[in-house]
Amino acid sequence: MSGNSDPLSPRAKLAVTAGKAAAAVSRAAGRGSGSVIGGRVALKLDPDLLARLATHLDVILVSATNGKTTTTRLIAEALGAAGPVVSNALGANMPAGITSALAGGSDAKFAVIEVDEKYLSGVARDTDPKCIALLNLSRDQLDRAAETRMMAEHWREGLAGSKAVVVANADDPLVVWAASSSPNVMWVAAGQMWKDDAWSCPSCGGVMQRPGDDWFCGDCGFRRPTPTWALSGDHVLDPHGSAWPIHLQLPGRANKANAASSAAVAAVFGVPPQVALERMYQVQAVAGRYDVVQFMQRDLRLLLAKNPAGWLETFSLIDPPPTPVILSVNARGADGTDTSWLWDVDYTRLTGHPIFVLGDRKLDLAVRLEVANQSFQVCETLDQAVQLAPPGRIEVIANYTAFQDLRRRVGN
């Protein structure tokens, strides 16, 4: 570990070495990065390894339904101004993947860690974070994760009495309710485009009143807290009221919101907003998201959207009609096997776009598009969809495993 840290115990060193060996075997076999299997092997040999690896790091945890991978990357970039950073940049966000990431950070000062919503409380207990960023909560993988109100309650219980500075989105009532159990919260006005999971009060179940950007419960008085940081157009407003310009290569309003939360986190560790935001400009793509690739003499922009909130944000940033759009949906274990969420997405926003449908659950998606009165073609392969698409850059929107399938096909 870094600095004056005690060396790891022989058992912990053995666990780290065995984990790295298992990961190398997995990579050699072409089964991905190996971070998950490596972490599982390491934790089997030393169940307390995650806590041991985190002992001498300033740990920052990032959790949300949408935007956590990108925000983790932006925070890591910003904190690089203050010292070496280790991060689970590839998005392996459960304890095994997080353990693998920290095992590779012996010289790091900071650990910026994306955490699956379901595992936040446990990972926070093990890693004693200095800061926790909470961005949003919305419906996602309902066959695996709890309903959103239950997830918020799980967070709330896990954060109660936490010593961490919690950087939380003041515009999401579920996040506010979850974070309010923590004694040290920094509120960020980051916005909330998808509101369909936040019409009932998480505190009492009453109907939420939502005039403009404000919100409150008329029954119990639970209301939006006053933010100290805010996204305002193309600027981040800091607690002193100074406006700092956001210059990102990543598209869309959602990523500006991610940058605002990231700047607030960086400030906790003494990195000024101007420095943090300038460093964030270096990020062009995140684990393949937003990459523009060449395939069959065409430009394809790869966009990940895995739940209704994510699809809504993605529709807002694609090029206007008649830009062709390829949609691909799977329902494998990593996606969640329940595709009922397709009915919560407003596909009328694609009117005017030529649409091509792929993936394991292409017929589920086709039925949904039919009901939304969209014209589309069902395709067997990406190659077929690209051949059929009219000229121009193609927007490719896919959920998690469908996105990975597409990346492999285009060699990204």
C-alpha cells in the first residue's frame, strides 16, 4: 500500500496474488477483463480483503441507477490533480470487481469506486469512505433489485451515522430521503429528467407536489433541501455563487449534471472547481459509451441505455431525424430478465427516425414500437441493420449485454 501503510498480511498477499492469477487466466481464455473472477477468488481466500485494501486510501463511492460509471470516471479524472487514483473504470461494481480494482492500486492515494445500488451499504461498511456521491434512483432490473422506495430505505439505513461527506442530488426525492439520515450532506441541484418514480412521498406515501423545479409533500412537509452546488445551463455554481464553465466532450445534459456532482466531490478533497472541470474535458468516452466507430464504411455512435430514465436521457441527445437509429435489447442476467420496463419508455420521441431493431428481445421491442406507432425493421444482425440504414451517422442505442455484443462486433 502507499505511504506509511502497514504491509498486507501474508494471507492477504496470497489472496491478491491468486486473484490476479485467476484474472489473467480469464483474460487469456477470452472471457473478459477477469476482474470479477479475480475478486471472487481473492475474497474466498481472505473474506476481509476489501476492507484491508481500503485501509490507507481516501475512498469515494459513487452509486445511482444512471450515470455512475461516467461520474466515477469524471471524479477520478478530477482527483488526479491531487494524487494517484485507483478506480474500477470498467464498471465491475459489485464487491468482487471492487476488490480486484483496489488490489491494483498499491501506489494510489484515492480510490474512486462505482458501486451497484444494491451493494452500497455493505461496500461502505467495508471501505470506510470519505465521500459518497448519490445521483438518482429509478426503476431498473426489477427482477433483481428492489423497488425504488425499498432501495432508498436500504440506502437510508446504511448511511445513518456515516462519517462520509454525502454528495447528493437535491432534485431526486428518493435520493434526498435516503441521504437525510446522514449527518454531513452536500446538496447538488443536478436536475431530474425522469420523474415517474418520484410522485409519491418516500417519507409518508403522500402525493408529491412538483411546481417547476421544486418539490414537496403537502402531507408531511418533506421537501427539497436548499442546494449549495448547482448545475445552471453550461455552468457549475459553487457554494460561493461563482459560476464555472463546463466543457465536456461527452454529450447531453445528463453528463453536465454528472460533472456538477463530480466537481462537488472534488472540492471535498481540495481540488478547485476550475481545475476539476478542466480535467474532465479529457474524457472522450467511458467504457465504450459515446464512442464513434467505423463499421462497414459507416460511422456508428454507441450509446448505452438500460432503463426508462436512461433511454429518456439518450433520446434527448441523439441527432435529429432523419438520422437512422439502431435499437438493441437483451434480457440476460446482467440486464435483468424482466423486459416490462420497455413499456415505460416514450418511443414516440423517435418519430421520424428510420428505426432498426436487434437483440435477444427484439420481438418484445418490436411490439412496443408497434403500439407507439413507430415504423421500424426487425433485423437479425448489426451488419444487416447497417446495410439497410439510409446514409449518415447511425445512432446505436443498446442495453448492457447488447451493448457489449455490439462493441465486440465492431471491434471496439
